[in-house]
Amino acid sequence: MKTRKLSSMSEKKLSANEGIKTRSNYLRGTIAEGLQDLSTGSLSEDDQQLLKFHGTYQQDDRDTRATRRKHKLDKAYSFMIRIRVPGGVATSEQWLATDHLATTFANGTIKLTTRQAFQFHGIIKSNLKRTIADINKAAMDTIAACGDVNRNVMCNPNPYLSTAHADVLQAAKDISAHLTPHTRAYHEIWLDGEKVKTSEEEVQEPIYGKTYLPRKFKITIAVPPSNDVDIFANCLSFIAIVEGGKVVGYNVAVGGGMGSTHGNEATYPRLADVIGYCTAEQVVDVSEKVVLVQRDFGDRTDRKHSRFKYTVDDYGPEWILAKLNEYLGYDLEPARPYEFVDNGDRFGWQEDPNGNFHYTMFVEGGRVLDTPSYPMRTGLREIAKIHDGDFRLTANQNLMIANISPAKRVQIEALMEQYGIKDSHEKSALRLSSIACVALPTCGLALAEAERYLPHVITDLEETVEEAGLRHDSITIRMTGCPNGCGRPFIAEIGFVGRGPDRYNLYLGGGHAGQRLNKLYRQDIHADEIKPILSPILSHYAKERNEGERFGDFVIRTGYVAATVQGKDFHANIRTEAAASA
């Protein structure tokens, strides 16, 4: 099978991005020259692809496109910058630096992403270099936050397992550092580093090679029973096995991914397969070798088929394990028992075994900003000025003010009360379990609203939730503006995926702990149809659920949708007979 697949791919033309990477001189391209051309707010198409490796995307304000076109003006170009935060942990000083940059160069807001990173929007080209330089001065960086490389390595916060969290956080940092590209292009372009004069002086990429990976690569680490990083939705994940409060090793899961394309059934979300176990000392080595397998065997001809999930499906998990063992020079051990309970955050106060306190606050859509009624960003700034602990970004776009010393708790509580943060999580469980991608107006791929619209959808549904007695029942609900899956919509119990202006596909039946894909329930519904469609199902759930039964399990048991575990079954048997007659 391997020979046939390789020979078949070799006969196809490589995707255009492969040529861009080959010609880029290790990600340099003509970015430096393009930054100096202020006659336009954009960069060349090739450089836009290379910019992603440096942690930034060129975008434009889609709300103003029509007006600007009417007046024969260029698009309102700006740039999104993503800051890597391995494990999602930032110091108070880094938070203050991020806050300052949001005001100085961005649109006055900080976006907390579903990959535990900071994101800025609205940075104009003339400020791009200075912004990235200032990010590096704050001991952070943007390299490999995007692009065909390993991206920000995630791990769940787990303050109630503080020793285990310290282990997985260190593993996340070690993996991130090991898989960071070696090219000096980032330092040359953004930090005025000394330029490489000859090809012999260039530091070669020992892991990635000249053309890096076929597509983006995502790694997560989870400590059961919490799966808040959604390990089954990522290319490579490690499930911590804890003994005596310490992480002794990890189960290894490969081949997860969320992206799909409307109308193309050859594309689909996929859940990762658990293929074995490695010791804590082997985790970096295993990470590298899995990346090498994808580098060597991933599809470089069709970018819609180039994610690691398709490599795993094409060759099979058993073949992947055998090839991984070959690259490692030793065999992974059999996977060890584990159990995930949910993939949400624990809001409010918690005390860890060390006597420190942690407060997890709800941040709707992950957008940190000030409004007249809720000056959240100002409050967090004031807290950071006195906080002697750290800040932890969760994979659900929320924020933990972590490691608060007993001596500081009273002061921080007073600031939380003053700025309204104390009550941030006094919401319905449905709202607390929500995720939305950025979508419009900045994402060029968005077909519909997400971050700006999901709060209104939840408000509409909360009337039903309250009447049905479900206010405190967590049901994961996620909305994305397109099927690329940045907000992990395909494992939500309720998922909305944009099809066009005010139109969505509605998916039901994901696993509450992220262990099962959902299934298409209604296609191309208008925004006005959401409440009439979902309210009867929520009421049905409240009346006829079994003891402890989750919403995703209920809609499968009662026939609204069929269960979907394997990605290849995602498009099959879309609706059951019971759902068709409902």
C-alpha cells in the first residue's frame, strides 16, 4: 500500500504552496522588501503565505469592502498577529505588555484563541515589524504560530493537580522549543538580526527540511479527567498518566483534525486514535518522530488532503505506529487506562495543594475588551499590576488568574468586584460552554458570522433553557463562520457552521468530553430558524433524558442523529428515519 500511495502522489503536481516554500530561502521570500513598500497596505500573494510561518495573516475589513469598492478604494488591509504561549501560561508582565500592544498597535482588544494563544487584529503594515519586535521584548514570540509547522503546544491548566500541571506545562514548553523552526529569517526580518550572506551559513532545518510540513500541525497534552484541550481533535496528543501526583508517561493519540469543505465529502473531521504509551522522558522524541512521519508521508499535492488526519486514514493507525516505532528505534508500549469526564472549564475559585488560589473567569468569545457596562480589560490590567502569579489561557477561550498568593487574594478580589470580573461566570451553563471563532469581519474564509452572533443565539435559547430547568446543565455549543473548524465545532453537542450570510449547517450529537463527532441535523438553515428548531429538542431532552445523560448522548439515543465516531462516517447516514419524521 505504501508504494502504491507514494507512486500515485509522485505522479501528481505539487501544490502551489510547496513551490512558494521551496523558493522562499527558508521563509524569507520578499517579506522584508514588501514591508518597506508603503504605497500599498498589502504584501505579495507569495509573501502572504510565508507570513503565516512568522505568526501573521493579512486580512481586510470585510464590513467596508463594498463601500470602498464603490469609491474605487483599495481594501482596508490590516494584519492579524498570533502570539505563541506554550501551555497557555503568561506572566503578569507579559499580560501587561500584551495589553499595551493592543492599545498601541491593534484594535484595542485581545483575542484569547482556542489554542491558548493571544491574537491581535487591525495592525497596519507600517506597524507590523515594530509590533513583533515589541512582542519579543516581552519574552514572547510569533514564529510558528501559523503556517505549515507545529503550532502552539497546548496543555490544560489543572490547578487542582498542580504537580501534574507543572509536569505537562514543562513538556509543552520542551516540545514547543524542540519543534520551533531553526531558520534565522524571523530574526532577520523582525528583529534586525544579522543577515545570512551565503547558503553555507544558513542554519538548515534539521526536522522540517526546506519545504517544512505539508500543512499545519497541532499538538496538545491533557491530564484526565479533563479534556478541555480536546485531544481527539488534534494531530498529535498526549494523555498524561499520573501516579502519586506525578506524570509518569503519556498515551499517544494521532490523527485528529476538524477541517472540512462544504460539498466535498473527501474532506471530513476526524478523531485521533490512541496508538500506544511513552514515558515522560520520551515525549519530545515521540513528538519529533511523529512530525517526521507526516513530513515524509503527508500529501503535498492536495492541500485539502494534506493534514495528518488523512495520512493516518490513508495508511492506517497500525502502519503509522509501525513507522513511528521504526523512526524511534524502540516500540511504544500498549496504551494505559484513562477516563475523560468533560471538556469544559471549572469556573470560580479553586485552591491548590500548595495553598495558592486560582480564579477562572468567563470571557465570551475570548474577546478581552472594555465596554461601558463591563470594563474587563481595564480590570485585568489593574490586577496584573499587583498579581504575583500568572495568567493561564484555557482552550475554551476563557482566562484563569492563577497562582494567587493568600496575601494578594483580598486585593485581587476587591479589583474583581470593582470591575465586574467577580460575576463573569454567573451565566447559564449553555453560555459558559460556548466557543466561537473570529469569523467576520476580518477572517477571509468566513462565510457567516460567529463571534459576533453566537451570544445572540444563546440569549434566544436561554428562554427555553430556563423554562426547561436546564440553566445549570452544561451543553457544549460552538459556532464557526466556515467549515475549517477553528472553534472545534464538529465535536460539540450543538454545532453551527457557516454556509453563507445568516445561514448555517446545524450539527448535533458530539460527545460531552470531546470523544465523539457530531452529525449534520439540518443543512443551510437561516439564523431565524435556529430557536424554532432547537427549542423543542432542548425541551424534549429536559423531559425525557435518563439520569446523568448528556445532551449529545440523548439526541443519538432518541434518533435525532446517528452516532459518528470515525471521520469517514461523518457524511454517511446524515439523518436517521426518526429524525426525518421528527
